[in-house]
Amino acid sequence: MARATFNELLEAGVHFGHLKRKWNPNMAPYIFMERNGIHIIDLYKTTAKLEEAAAAAKQIAKSGKKILFVATKKQAKDIVAKYVSKVNMPYVTERWPGGMLTNFSTIRKAVRKMTTIDKMMTTKTYLNLSKRERLQVQRERAKLEKQLGSISDLNRLPSAIFVVDILKEHIAVAEAKKLNIPTFAMVDTNSDPTKVDFPIPSNDDASKSIELIVRVMSDAVEEGLVERKLEKDKKQEHREKKAPAVKVAISETEKGNEVKVDVEAKAAPETEAPKEEVKEEALKAKKIVAKATKKTEEESK
């Protein structure tokens, strides 16, 4: 299970909160103490909440569903793009397009438009355009790629979202809440943890802190995907063992007028061949016989 140790959290500065005067009272259970006017987050509670969130993210990924990562902060953009792209999950690191979740069909239209432009650029129509028109098409394509390129594979609403700063991404959190989409989030001392389903009390400003939390979450998603693949492979092997091995042997006489068919069904070890499957194979064999007979009759004529 993906996790981070107490020392790793400490070294990354996950425990540093905001100034005391900026705190949110709902964060009181996660604050350990105050030092020099700054709140210190209780890392034991951070560890527990991080493990809980990682376990939930792993199960979502294992079930084959998508988690949308949202981080438009300057210090978080590259980190999220680096780790999330490795596990093939969608992410938003540029401006959050309003209505991305609540008006998802419109966003999908914009993504389809990007695909249409790509197809057009490979045709003669694009070559016949003037230099200025081609430049306009290229700029529009680059703009769409920058805003929606990372979610081009998202064909349906995500099953959950992960947010780095819920104050900055309040629109994303509000949209997810409206649609009852589970929310994972890094929550600092100036934020309200009750607005998300899986709050992770942590410093959401330091790049080291963000990188550590995002890495743990992406590792959890990767573990879920690996387990899903292993389960699929096991099911496939089980199906292959159950399937009967049916052999159809066709032999013709020297004259070419008679056709003999032998159907032999052998079940896989420790299983019995389903009668229906054997019957299907026998019917296939009869069709082959009919074709072979017709062919020999035509040749004899």
C-alpha cells in the first residue's frame, strides 16, 4: 500500500500551516500547536488521513474508474502533470473551465472540435487554406490543447477528483459536490475540511509537500491499476481452462465423393466440457462437411 512515513512528511514540511489569524476553526482537530504565530499540523493525523485517501483512490482505480486531478497553482502544475500522466489519469493544470463537470457535454464538444481540427490538418482542405487561415487554425488547436489536452481521454464524468488547494479550486469542489462526486484534497489550516470527502491536512503551498502527497496518491492509483490487470489475467486463464478443446478432422475418399468427419471434444483438466459448446462445434463441423461435399460434387462434374 502506498504510504508516506512520519519522517518523510516532516522533511517535506507538510506540517507547516498558515498564520494563526488566517485559520479556519473547522481545522482545529488537525492542528497540533502554534509556534511563532503559525499553526503546526498534527502529522500523525495527516498520516492516517493520507492512508485512508490512498486506500479509497486505489479501490476507485481498481474498479476501472477515473480520478480527475486538479492543480492550477504555479508550484503544483508541473508536479501533477509529471506524476499523473504516468498513471494515465486526467488532470487540469491550467485555468479550470467553469462548468467542466456540471456542463460536461459542452466540454466534450470542445474536445471533439480538437479532434476534428487534427483530422482536417491531414487533408487537402487544410493545404488549400491561406497562410493566415492556417495560422488561425493552429492557434485555436494550441489553445484547446493547452486547456483540454490532458482530459481528451475523459469520455464520461470522473468518479472522483483530487484537489491541491480547495480555496483556489473552490469552483471545482462546488461542482463535484453538486454532482455527488467524491473529493480528495490537500487541506491547509486556512481551509474548511468539511467541504471535501477525504481531507488530507497538509501544507498546500510548499512544492515538496505537494509533491509528496501527489506521489503517494498516484502510487495508490498505480497499485489499483496493477491489481485490476492481474485480476483480468486470472479470469482469462480461468476461462481458457474451462473452454473445451474440440478437434474436427475431415478426410476425403480417393474418389472425392464421400466425406468423413470426426468430432472429438476434450475438456480442460478438472473441468467438464459443456454439452452446448460441443454441440456448437459439431454444427460447425457439419457446415464444413456440406461445403466440402458440394466442392467434390462440382469437381466430379
